[in-house]
Amino acid sequence: MAKPFNLLRNKLSAESRIRIEERVNAALAEMPLAELRQARKFTQQQIAETMNIKQASVSKMESQTDMCISTIRKFIEAMGGELEIIAKFPEGSVKVDNFQGLEGV
């Protein structure tokens, strides 16, 4: 008989639960656009309608490895998000804001 996941999780040590939570958070912090869209419970058709493009174009975008920042920004905004570009250096991170005024692009 299947056991509820919460029952199994509660049997784990606190250290194990912390390690699992850290791995889950790391996986959620980085993901391809398609997985992000699915995690946010959007269909390709919904994104396409918001962006005024065809569903096939959304599919193509999700498989691209190189695309314009303005395209990624529109995709993220179609899901209700906001794109930020962060440059990471050994001494710290800097938000790059050159792209803030590109609303019509």
C-alpha cells in the first residue's frame, strides 16, 4: 500500500530534509524556458496569445539556445514575470539595466 509522502518525509533526519530542500531550490532557480512555463502552469498557446505570435513560434523559442534579450523579456512578461540580467563576479553581483528602456522592442 502506498504511503503519503509527508509521512515518509517526516521520517527523514533534519539534515536530510535540509539537503533535499536545498537541491529542490537549486533546481527551481535554474531551468529552461519550457520547464519554467510548465512549472508556472502556462501552455504554449497561452504564451503565444499574450505575445501575439503563433504557438509554433513559442515551441521554436523554447528550443533555441541563442535569442534576443527582448524576446526572452517578452516571454517572461507573458507569464507575469520580469526579466533581470545579473552579472556575477568574484567580488559580487551587478544588475545590468541597459535594457530597461526597451519597452517597445
